[in-house]
Amino acid sequence: MWVSALLDHSESLRAQALRCRALAAGLKTQDEIQLLMQMADEYEAEAANWEARALSRSSSDSTEG
């Protein structure tokens, strides 16, 4: 159950990163584009952290059985 919740959150973060990149594609000023791309990178990094937690949780659950 926890693993599923962690992966769902990771998926939400990746979707947010995609939205940031899509918004950035429609902008003209470099500062705004850079800010949104940085935000997207941060969402992706956080998603990777959540996925690592899920993997860790999943492997610890399977070794406890």
C-alpha cells in the first residue's frame, strides 16, 4: 500500500514537471523560461527521490516476509 502511494506521488510530481516545461515552451523571456525549467528539474529530482523510497520500501517489505 505504501509503495503504491509513494509511486502515485512520484507520478504527480512528474506530471507537474511536464506542466512546467509546457508553460516554459510558450514563454518568450529567458528568465521566466529558466525559472520554469529549474522548477521542472526540481520536480523530476523529487519524483526520483520518491521512487527510490518506494523501491527501498518494496525491497524491505519483500525481505521481511
